[in-house]
Amino acid sequence: MQFKFLNKTFKNKRFDFSPMHYDARKERLDLKKSQFESLNREDLTEEERRKILRQNMSESWNRGSNVEKQRSSANLRVFLLIILIVILGYFIFNGLDDVDVVVKKIM
């Protein structure tokens, strides 16, 4: 008499998983291509044209706000670097003996 549960060999479980990758940039590019092709065919209704115009305007406004954020953060970094260079230059020209005095005045 043979017992199956004693003879059973375990096998690795196999999964059939195919990961999905979403590329938002590629989706926007495909949408732009289809909009451009439909504009060239000139078979759009007035409502579709308005929808495309609204999308283009919102994208341009979003780009502008991103550029403004980047520009303001870059200006802040430059300002802080200039302040640091001025402070270091002050201590180099006046000597490092004044560091203790300046630190005590600040504190």
C-alpha cells in the first residue's frame, strides 16, 4: 500500500504576472498626435475644437507655474550663496579673530 502524501514532492509555485507600466508622458503625446491629425482633417465639431483649446491653455498655464516655482527657488539659492560669499569675504579680509565677536553679537 502506497501513501501519496508521503511521496509527494513540492514544486515551486509559478505566477503568470505581467507588470503594467503607465507612462503619462506617452499618453499625452499620443493624445496630442491624434488631436493634430484630427485638426488637419478638419472634421472636428465646434465643441471638440473648444475642448482641445481648453486642454492646450491649461497645459500652458501649468507649465508657466512650474517655471515660476523653479525660477523662484533658483533665485533663492543664488541669493543665499551671495550672502555666504559676502560673509566669508568679510572674515577673510578682516581676519578670523573677529569671528568670535560677530558670533557673540548675533547670539
